[in-house]
Amino acid sequence: MKKLIIIAAVLAVLTVVVSAQTSGTLFLQGSVPEILEITVNAEPGSDALDLSVDASGVKVATVIERSNKRTGYTVTLESSNAMAAGSDTPQFVDTTGTASLNYSISYGGSGITLSSGSAVISDVSTKSPGSGAANDVAISYNGATDFPYEGTYSDTLTFIIAAK
């Protein structure tokens, strides 16, 4: 009987050894969240411009476009005053709403042409760099030449990023 138990025990150990695997698998999975963001960093003084002078290429902001969309993205610029007027020209308007001063905009070194107050300023067919794509925003105006009325003038530029 003892021999039978010992033989059964040896057979059990051999069965375990024989059925041991020589490889295994591990399934790994993760996800990457969608990133679609825009950051507007205003330059100091962009809210206190001297509109009584002629100025060219005054840097007013840096815009960072950041997206990991496979199909790319677009960025649209809107001028609130040009949109309200249905104009193709951005303009500063005084607080009374009766006087204005036209200006031009460049984005990333390229001039912008508005259509009824807005323009697509970036049309990208892939993802941005991980740190984002930086573009300077600059404006030009002829305050001395156009000689506007006294007062406080303003415009609001809105930058909108959208997935394609």
C-alpha cells in the first residue's frame, strides 16, 4: 500500500512537471485622450496700444495650437467688430460706436484676409507637435495718417480650433 501511495505521488509530480508551460502572454492596452486646444498669450501692452501713431507689425499675442487629431484641425480667427459690420476689414471701434480705425492682422508671419469678419488661419492635415505650434499675432494701423477722433477704441479677436 505504501508503494502504491509513493508511485501515485511520483506520477502526480510528473504530471505537473510535464504540463508546465514554457511561455505565456500578457495583453496590454491603453488609450490616448483627444487633445484639441488653443492658448492665446497676449503681449504686455496689447490692451493699451497707442492708436495715435502709425505702427507696423506690432506683436500683440502668441497663439499655441495643440492637437493630436489624426485628420488634422483648423483654426479660425474672428474680429468681433468686423463680424458685426459684415466687413472684410478688422477695425477698432470707439466706445460711442461712431468712430473706427482700420487695422490689418498677420498670423505666423502671413497676412490675414477676413471674409465677413472671419478667416481660417490654420488648415493642418496632421497632428501638431507635442508642445503645440506657436504663431505670432501682429497688427498694423495708421493712427497718425488716419487721425481718428479722441477716445478709447477696441476690438476682440477670437481664435477657434476645430477638428477636421
